Amino acid sequence: MRRRENIQDQFPRVVRSGGQKPKPFRDKQQKNTEKKEQLTLEERVSQLPELQRKVNEEWESSVNHNPPVHAEGMSKVELVLHKFDMTAKYGPYLGMTRLERWHRAERYGLHPPDFIRHILELPEAYEANNVRKSLFYSVASTK
């Protein structure tokens, strides 16, 4: 029986010493965009000066009232988002993401902080799913 030839059989295979496959070509611009995509939410916020200023102001105001007991291992951004979760004036928080809660509060005229929406709409917030969900999101979804 005759073997069917693939088009790949017509080209010589390149094998490097050690049997490693050749790495795909990436230009410098692609490498730079990959580094930008690997930023954490805190790093991304620190690159935006106006947003960083708002986060720092909110964090300082919360620290002045009560020093956060649960703050160990949490960044300023996480603490500000936690404060948004715990603020009852923006309505109930069970079973919805922080962004959904922010939009609902805006629809009802409760005037949630605009910088919270800006943080939640950053691409890094989408990647870190635990940042997108409110503190009590999993409580409502388990029942």
C-alpha cells in the first residue's frame, strides 16, 4: 500500500542541537505588549496618575477612621474595593459583580465613585476574577 504524502514531508525539518524546537519569531513590539498584559491591577492603577491619586485619597480616608484589621496582604486597590463592597448606601451586593452593583447604583442616582468603575473596567480587573466579584458574590451563588 502506498503512503500518502503530506505537504510537510516535502520540506526539510530543522532540528536544533539538543532536540529543541525552534522558538516562534517575536518582534520587540510584541514582547512589549506581552509585558503590558502581564501587569497586575495594582501596577496598572499606579501607571494612571489620576486614578492612583483617587485610590490613595480613599485609602487614607479609610485608614484615618479605623485602621483596617484585615489589611495584611491586601493592596490599596483591594482595600478600596473592599470598602465599596461594605458601603451599604450603594444598595445590596449579593449575587452580583462589583461592576453590576456600580451600574445599578448609578441608575438609581446613588452616585457611586467614578474611579471605582474605572478600576473595574481595566483589562487587569477582568483577568483577576476575584477582583471583579464582590466580597459576598460566592455566598449568594452557593445557595
